[in-house]
Amino acid sequence: MEPSHGEISIRRQCQLLGLPRSSWYYQPALASELNLELMQLIDEQYMKTPFYGRRRMTAWLRRQGYEVNPKRVRRLMRLMGLAGITFRPKTSQKSPEHKIHPYLLRGCAIERANQVWCADITYIPMVCGYMYLVAIMDWWSRYVLAWRLSNTLERFFCLEALEDALGQGRPQIFNTDQGAQFTSLDFTTRLEEAGIRISMDGRGCVFDNIFIERLWRSLKYEHVYLYQHETVPDLHLGLAAYFHFYNHERPHQALAYATPAEAHRVTL
């Protein structure tokens, strides 16, 4: 990107790069350098030991030489949307005013693409801040249909990802956690208008949305922790490259070493 380019506008540059113009103007959420360092360490350790709550995480950080107290670690983990008690991230916080739909996948045989889609949100560390990432995945093929970045946990980036995914097909069931972004009237109404049944994870059930949790682990170890993006446009381009690699080039053991894109096409 060249903001001062005399002939090509920022709008046109974004179009040529396939970068949403809103992503160019995003600013990563800010925090102190020490807090960012601690959050990076917490995120990496959480990928290894998601059962660590604030006390164990505090003890682990102290063993790494950081003089931190449980109150600070709890605040940072809440900011990141992490909780050790339920063995899974809590970037999506539940809203008591929203309707919670039952979990529909228990005992359900998933046998083809576009039978079940799932969605989740994760925290993405950056050199000078952090962002939040939502992804929508086909449960059977592990194909990532759509994703969006945001510097807040407002529901709008989830709605944008949903519209993108629905432009590629319709699942019978859409499964999420009970976060406010997914239980919002805007999100559930759009699914119902498309004739899609809504399924939501049981409270504290770690394995209800396990496949997208595995996606986050792969994404962070294979890309995010390796490249340490400094700007949001750089992060966006990096994620676009990774998801193309993940969908079209990366063999998946559970798919007999086919790629998600190959598995997705076979059953369409």
C-alpha cells in the first residue's frame, strides 16, 4: 500500500490487493509494551495448556521471571477472552437477554459438506496491539468459508463473515458457542431467513465446537506466532495467504491427507 500514491487511490489499491478498505483504517487495540508481552506469552501457553486458569497462569509467568499478581493476569485473560475453567476460550461473552438455542449435533452423523457449519472468535496478538478474528468453517471438510478481523468484539464483523459464507452455499445446521455476537437477533434472524437450523454449544462443553478450536491452534502455531505482524493490513494479507494455504495446499490427516478444498468439492 502507498497512501501518497499520486495516481492510484487507497480505495483502488485495496481493490487490487483484495483488502477490505475498512481493514486499512483499522487500528489495533492498544496496551502497554509489558502487557502486550504478557498477553503474547499467555496466548502461546494457553494453546498448550487451555486448562490453566489465572492462578496457574500466574505461577507459570512467575517461573518465566515475570513479577505478576493474579489480579493482573485475570484482567489480561479477560481482555483476551480466555478462561481456564471451561477448557476453552471465551472471546464470545454470553448475553442474558438473548435466546439460547439447543445443541443439535450430539449423536448426529456428519457425512458431507454443507451439512454443518461452525463459527468462533479468537484473539490475534500483534507487535503493537491485537485484533479479534472470526472464522466460519464447514464441519465435515474443515474448509474455511469466510473470515473477518475486528479491533472490537462488536457483532458486525461476524455478520460480514456470515454474509460472505452464505454467498457460497447454505448449511442445514449452523453451530456456534453462546456468545452475544452469535445469539444476537441480527445474526440468528439472518440464519432463520436462510432456512438454517441454529445449534449452540452446551455451557462448558469443550468438545462441542472442537474442529474450529483445532483450526485456531494450527493458525497460531503455523502463522501468527511465526510472523508477528506489525500492521493490520499486513496481518490481513498474511491471514489471507494462510487461509488459502490451509484450504488448498495443506493436507489434512482426518481427510486421508486431502486438502479441505478437495474434500469440500467432492461432496458438493
